Amino acid sequence: MKRTLFPKLLAGYLLYGILGFLIIATFTYHLTFRFLERHEAAALYRESALISSVYAENYFSKTMTLEEIRTQLTTLGIYLSGEIWIVDTKGSIILNTAQPEPAEKMETIPGFDVTDFGSSYFQTGRFYNCFSSDTLSVFSPVTVSYKVRGYVIIHKPVSSLISFANSLTAISYQTLALLFASAFLVLVFFAFVVYLPIRKITRAASQYASGNFEADVDVRSGDEIGYLAASLSYMANELNTLEEDQKKFVSNVSHDFRSPLTSIKGYVEAMLDGTIPVEMQEKYLNIILFETERLNKLTTDLLELNRFGSHGVMLDITDFDINYTIRRTVQTFEGACKERRISFNLILTGEQLYVSADMSKIQQVLYNLIDNALKFSHPESAVTIETTEKNEKIFVSVKDTGIGIPKDSIRKIWERFYKTDLSRGKDKKGTGLGLSIVREIVQAHGEHINVISTEGVGTEFIFTLPLARER
């Protein structure tokens, strides 16, 4: 089995780190630099506007000399870490704080045109090749008597902005490194909490698929993965039990079919080869008929049980009188009761007691329970059938005073083909499927059936039915 999940998680983790680095190196750095550029340009513009209104305007109005202005602006230029220029409208540099002494001849900026700034008050570049490296240049017009007489231009090296942007980006890289380390811890946690349990579940599922239902899913947690592991273990246990039940079922079916078939085959062969004389054949033909009826009943019970087990039975739910149904079912056992001198004691609630169920199926339940009670009752005893109403439920009880059920057999009586040793001695005709059919019918109605038994005292079966609401 290929291990593909964890490598995918690891690849995603590394991809997260690479993408984070690329985003910071490009997108984040670009945004940071542009923000610093606009912020610095706005600050320089405020300074240039102040110089324009206080110093340059006084110079062009001839109220201050150039030397007086130079002294003030040189100090300000050092503070701003840039150069301050005052130029006229033709581009001639009147004052440059980078030059400690005034030039003998004014320099002219080649190709100077203030419209090159466009709608913005700043630009980045080499400013008409006046600088050897990129510079942030901000201008502010000098207006005297509503007429532009010149411009104040402040230049600051872009390298200082780049240095600041790099410092901020370094902080972003440090943050990314912390996030990357945190993501690694999350990855390790995920590996222990999710990946490893899934690996154990997958390994166990592979064992189950190969038929080994004994493999244990060693996952103990209270989350969905733990629930999945517990469900998988439960499923494996059920499959293992089902496989054992299937083997037991086949064994029991084979045994219960083989015995009568062997008897039938043996008696027929004996009659054919003359071992059994003609005058005695009627006796053995009756035995063959008895075994045939046993096979027929076994086949019918198996088909009935299979219909319930496949959940394909449609119940015909109607309201009917359970007391009347009990009385009518009891009448079918009149012959067997007379033969063994067994009586019925009916304790029924009211003259009529209506329930909501499938009448024919409930008749089958009553027949099987009463038939069992008669089989295991002593001669000259009584079978008690009682109905009780409680909490909108009808409790039906079938109780005998017979041989009872051994303690170790109480839980097994619902299993298919199960028979106690005592029942095998008394009931050669039983198939061991009657109680399985009874339970399937009751459960198909969404109800419950229980048994109370004491060996040598008797047995009582109690099942519930819903009370008919309309009645």
C-alpha cells in the first residue's frame, strides 16, 4: 500500500513556505515600498510648501537675501537628509543646499518642464540625469502676486527608502519564519492525531478485507476518528460472528436434513431389497411420512425466517381484538390438550382489547409460544395466557409450569436451530426455528419479547404490542 497522504501534507507544507516567501519578496515588498514612497513624498511636500510660502516667496519679493535663505535651508536639508533646490520657471537653479557656496553661474536643468510631473507632486528617477542614482523629487510652486515665479524642489535618495523597506520586509520574513515553524508544529500534531490513526485504521481494514477479523484497531479517542475506529472494530466483530453463525447454520441445517434423509433412504432401500417384509412396510412408510413432514416443516420455517431476515416482509397492520385472537388460537390445541389433560387459564383484560399489528403474524407468534408451552408442560398441568394494558402498550404473557429452561440456555434459545437437550428428548419433530421466527416477527413490529424461566418450575414468555389508538 502506497503512503501518499503524509507526503502530500509535507509537500503542501513546503509549498506554503515557498509561496509565503515569494509573496513577501514581491507583493509585500512592493506594497511596502510604495507606501513608504507616498508617505515620504507627502512629508517632503509639506516641507516644500512651507519653504515656498515662507522663504522662497520672500526671496522673490526681495524681502530676504539668498544668503539668509541658504543658511536656513541648508540646516533643513541636513535634517531631511536631502537636497533643497529653488529654481525659476526656466529651470535655472537659484539655490542648491548641496553646494555650500553659491555658484558663479547659475546651472540650468536641461529640458526642465514642470508638466513632466503630471497630476502628481512627486516623481522618482534621476531627475533629468542630474543624479547618478534614483531620487525621490517633490516640487511646490512659488507664487507671488498670483503669479508663479519659481519652484521649490526637494530631492531625497531612494536608497534610504529601499533600506527602510528592506528593514520592514525583514520583519515580515521573521514573521513568516515563525508562522512556518508554527505550521510545522501543526503538521506534527496532525500527523500524530489524524494521520497515524488513519494509518492504523487503514491497516486494520486491509486485514479485514483479507478475511482476518481478529486484527485490533489500536485507536482510542473521543473524536470522529475514534468513532470510526470503534465502528470498524464493531463491524469486524459482527462479521466474525456472522461468519461463525453461518458455519454453525450450515452445520445445523446439514445435520437436521441429513438425519431424516438418512432414515428415509435406509428404509426405502430396505423395502426394495426385501429386508423389510411386505406386511411390515406400512409401519416404516409411516416413519418415512413422519420424516417427510419434518423436512417439510423445516423447509417452511427456513423460508419464513429468511423472509424476515432479509427485511423484505411487508406487515399488514390493522386493528384487531387480541383477546379474541388468543381464544381462537387456543381452540386449535384442543386435541393435544385432551390427550395430555392440560388446561388453559385465560386472564384477559376486558372483553375486547384492540391492538395495532399484523394479525396473521401475531397468530403465528401465539401458536409457536403455546405449542412450546404444551410440549414442555407436565400432564395434568395448566398453561396461563394473560393480557395487560400499561402505558399504551399491551403485554401478552404465555406461561407454563413445565420443565423450564437451563440457565446456560436462556440466551441461546433465540438462535436458529438451537435446542436444549431436554427438548431433543421430548420433541423429535421440532426444528429449533420457532422462537427465532417469533422474535423476528415481534421485532419487525418494533416491539420486544422477553423470557423468564426457572428449571423445574416453568417458563414465561412476554411480548408487547401497541395499543390501537382509535379504540
